[in-house]
Amino acid sequence: MRWIISTRVSTDMQKVENQIKECRAYISPLFKEGDILLEFNEPEMSSRTEMDKRPILQEMLSNAKKGDTLVIYSLDRLARDGFELVAIYHELIGRGVKIHSICEPRIDKSMIHIYAFKGETERDAI
């Protein structure tokens, strides 16, 4: 099994190490001999950076394949733009990638829209 961790921070007050630690802690008891862990840790960047201008996100998306499990700290770490988050979700799910978020207990095709709205609303309020 392949596990993928994807992290991103948008301010120097946040620490990507904290997200990495939480994601690794989630995976640790589930990780078996022969499993593979891939990490895609983006440098600090604005939450308004479009997904096509995020090379590490693009690399993660191009590497994710059927049977992989993506573990993220929070969905808004993938994207704050609602359309982009929904597009990323559908791209990954469509390929057979499972998505687990530490902060959002349930992710499905209806809940992703609520999380996308929440993330975009928070970004607009900043």
C-alpha cells in the first residue's frame, strides 16, 4: 500500500512540521511492512496561490494512483479556493485514491462542497 502525505502552510506563524507529525502519527499504526510513504511538503505560500502554480501539489496529483491513501491535516491545506478543492477531490477519487483528513472526519461527494465553502469563506475573511 502507498501512503501519501501532503502538507502546506500559508503563514510563517504556521509550521509544516506540525502537520507532518500529525499525519505520520495517523499512518504509523496502520503502516505495514512493504508499505511506501510519499511526502509532498509545500513551502510556505499564500492561500491564494492557484493550484497550477503549485508544483509540489501538481507532483503529488500526478503521482497519486489507484489504491493510494492521501493523508492531509486539513482539506484547506489542499486548496482554499472552493472550485479547486472540489476539482482536486474529484480527480483523486476518480482515480481510486482514498482521502483521509485529520481535521474533517467525513469526506464524501456532498461534504466536500461544505468544506470547500468553509475554506473559501475563511480565506476571504483573512
